[in-house]
Amino acid sequence: MSPTASARAGPAAQLRLGALALAAAALPGARAAAPIQTLTDPLARCLDGTLSAFYVEPAAAPANRTRFVIYLEGGGECASAASCAKATTSVLGSSKYFPATKTFDEGVMFASGLSSNPFAGYTRVYVPYCSQDLHSGLRTSVSPATFGYYFSGHLVFRAVLDALTRDSGLGAATEVVLTGASAGGIGAWINANYLVGRVPPSARVTVAPVAGMYFFAYPYAGVNHTGSELVDFREAAWPGNVALWGSFLDPACAAGLGARAYACMLSNYSFPYQRAAAFVVESQTDQVQLEAHDWLPGPDHQDAPERAYMAAWKANMTVALGPVGGFFNPACYIHTAFSSTSPLIGGVNYLQAFAAWYAGGAVRLADTCGLTCNPSCPH
């Protein structure tokens, strides 16, 4: 354990880490790049109307062919004509820019080349993000109200599951891990219950978002405050966001929240209705949430008022993680910058922590040293 960082974890978790690393070392290394698979469902569209696509690395070993890891790509969101138009000039809004092949590397959770990765042999699925609606949209046509763009993220996810069921054995799945980073992490929460309903009742379904634990924004209004760089996440803005995107809302959550059903878009409110087990990878002070949604100035301007706001934000995140089954929560000022080498809590990285929890450990790793004090934080 680092002298400047401490962690909470059950003893079972600590005992399992070494065994998991040894087991993973015997798994195959990186496989060949996966070719693009364009979706055939006419409703599965990117912002600009092009058909979306996905990538699959099939499991090599027969024992793993019923085990899946599905990754939802991140990349912000759009809620204005200008920001959506900008997205259509890249992979974030059009499949015209998707690469012909995808190599699953360390930039994607559960990378094949990591010796500590017990999930490397699973069938792994990469879902690009070209809908800019947090993987939630149900739009099947365009109109002036949508700026002439499609918001079809949930329809894309549905079409990917259809293709996996038809061609890759998802209908016989025994384990499915749904993950994603940033907007993809938010999308994983939004779509987890839908996934549960698409696989056999006996299948183990887990949602494991990276930097996807979000709540309503309550922006910093003190000295040096900035403004929102991304879509407005204050509660008053969410009904409009949901209306624009035509967002899929989990029926159980929507029924439970009633007039505030729009809050089902964010995990802090949807979590009580989740049917999948959850493991969260989230910084105690998430840089993108704080700067792009909460108006906090950058790291060069963190004087006493800003630090006080960060401390309150961290406290709120601690409360939000309270009911979650397992988590990796370092004292870092980062967003998705989690890797095999940093940050570490007690010498353990995020993937090792998740693997130990997945194997049955009581893993709730969180620094208790203060604000941004973990010495292994990436810079």
C-alpha cells in the first residue's frame, strides 16, 4: 500500500489477484485486427444517416464462445445544430470515417495484450459511437427539430445485438460484460437492462463503465468559473436533451421516476433499477465532468474556492458509489486515463481490481489520502 494512498478492499479480493494474473498469463495474446461489419438494419444510423457498424474478435477457445465483452465507444454528445454538424465530419457522426479494421489494444477496456487480463479470450465487441446521443436515441427519421440529423444510438445497439445473436452466439451467452468509456460508459448504464432482456435468463450480465458515473451538473459559480463546453447537464436541460434525441429510457426506471423519467439517463438515478451487477471505474474528481460540465477552471487554476468545490464533488461521488457492488476510485484528476500502469491503488490497476471482483472478491478500492493525491496518477 502506498504511504500516501490507502484503499478499502475485502480480504478475498487481495487473495484472488495473484491467481487471476497467473491464469491470465496463459491466455492467447493479441489477435488479428477485426474487420468492420456494417449493420444491415436500416434504422441503425449515424447522425448523417450512414449505416453504423461494429467490430468483433471471436473467442478462439470453445469454452469462451459463450462469453462476451461489449464495449461502447465514447466521444461527447451534441445538442445544437453547430455541434452536431461538426460531429458529422468525423467518426463521431458518420461511418464514412470508420476504419476498415480495429485492433483491440490498451485504449479499450480488457485489452488483449495485457498479461493481467482474464477477459482477453472472450468474444469481444467494439461498438463505435456516431450518434452523439449517449447511445440512447430512437430517432427513425429527421426533421427540423433534430437539425436534420438522426439520433439512433439505442437502435444501433439493438442492431448490434441482433447481429451478434444471428452470427456470434449471443443467444446462448453465459456471460456478458457491457462496458464503455465516458459517453460510452453512460450508454452502458442506459442499455444494461435492455441487454439483460436479450440474453438467456441464466446469463451473468455485468455493467462495468469507465468514467461513466454521472449525476446532474451543479456548476461551480465562484471565482474563475468558466462555462459548459459540452451539452448542458443541469437538471433543467435534461428534458430537452431527451426530447431531442428521442432517448430510450429503461421502462422500470421511467415508471419509478415518473415525471422525472429523464433522470434515468444518468446512473446516479437509474442505479436502483439496474438488473445487472455493476463495477465502476471512476476518478474521485473527474476532469471532464468538472471542467466541461461543471464550469471548473483547468488544473492551472485550482485555488481555495475551486479546491473546496472539488472536495464537495468528491463527497457526492463517494455517496453515489456507496450502493455499487464494486469500484476502483483513485484520487486523481483524470477522466478516462486508466491503464495497466496508472493509476494504481495499493499496487492494483483498474483491470486487476475488476477481475478480482468478478471472481467473487469484495473489491471496493478507493483512495482516502485527500484530493488528487495518488502518486501514480497519469500526468
